Amino acid sequence: MNATSSLLCQIDAGIAWVRLNRPDQRNALDIPSLQALQRLLTELDADPAVRVLVLSGNGRSFCAGADLAEWAEAEARGALESYGWTETAHAMMTCLHNLNKPTIAAINGTAVGAGMDLTLCCDFRIAAQSARFKAGYTSMAYSPDAGASWHLPRLIGSEQAKRLLFLDELWGSERALASGLVSEVCADEQLLSVAGELAARLASGPTFAFAQTKQLMRDGAQRSLAEQLRAELAAGLLCGRSTDGDEALRAAMEKRTPHFIGR
């Protein structure tokens, strides 16, 4: 297991297990931890041994959002608008959202503010029964600043997004599941095994095709149907020419399970 002061990472059977590791601060995101996470994500995305990523938090919380101690220190020295947290968070969130490989948020405990936004950048969200979600912005007289205003309407609809953001309600795991904020809820002690089962299924799949599919879905909102169909054609040609595409066809002809390598 590789470790930094703010992150833990272990790669096993194609799965990168990444844990936020500031449990005494409820895994709050300060600038150094944001930068470290972005560097790690970039390395994992480029590593052919990694086929899927699982993100969770060490300790009782997933992530408490921005580090308020760092925020208060910046305000005390008159640098609140220029100390760089927002720009650093935006770069990291964009990196996670644009990752080529499938990503799973295994949400233990509370996910607040930018911590909730971190889960929204992942492809799949699995919540422990004890998980709690809170936007955290309007209670501090702030508006969303790390992607919630973009992700939430797409995930749960405009009215539910406004309820979560405007009223700053604390949503439990079952409310999150009912709204579509997460796709699965499990017992706390089963969280990592459930996330691991999904990760293993994804890791054994055609990850090159997953990457093409992710890009199509990311870019599709900006296109007309005709434009999207042309993009699908181009992506399909890439998939068909890939090693995995050849393997899928051979396996179908030979009536066996395909073995994909992600190329």
C-alpha cells in the first residue's frame, strides 16, 4: 500500500482502492490533499494495471468538504478570494469526472459540501446505511462551488436538487437512494465488499469500450442527436478495431467467455 499524509492507495486485481486519509479532520479537503488526489488520479488513469477505481474515506466520515481551518486562516490574512482552494478543487473534480476508467464512490459516513461533490464526479455511488449527505453551501451563505449545481439536476432532477441545495437538508442513505443520488445502499460492514464486487465486474469488462462510452456520455449533452450519432460511429469504429473488440468476436464465435485486457 502506497501512502501519503492525506491518501492511502492499494492496487489489487486491477482495482485501485483509494482512501482519503485525514480522519481527525473528517477527511476535509485542504489544498495539499486536493493536489495529492489529482496527482494520484492522473497516475492511476495512466497505469495499465488499473482497470477501475474505488474511492472511500478512512475513519467515520467519507469527506466533510472544504477544510474550514484552512478557509478561516485564509480569511484572517485577507486572502479568502485568492488563496486558491476553489481553483484547485475544480482541477481535481474535473480530473475525476474525466477519468477514462470506471470510478466507484464507496460512501461511508457523511459526505458534505465538496465531499458530496466528490461522489457526484464518480460513475457509481454505493452508500453505507449510515451514510449522510448534505450540500452545506447555503447554511454558510454560499452557493455551490465544486460542481453540485451541474451534477445534481442531471442525477436527481431540478426540484430535488433545489431542495437539497436551498434547504440544506441532511439526507440519509435511504432518501439518497429513493432520489437517485446513489444507486445502492448496504450495511456498513458490507460496504467495501459490495463495492469490491461491482469493481471486480467492471475490472473484468472491456474497459476500452467503457472509456469510449464515458466520453460519449460526457460530451453528448452538448450535441444534437445527429452529432451524437456521428460521435457514436467514430467511437464504435475504435472499439471494433481494439484488441478487446477482436477478442469479443472470437469468443462469441467460439462460444466462450471473453478475456478483456482494456486495449
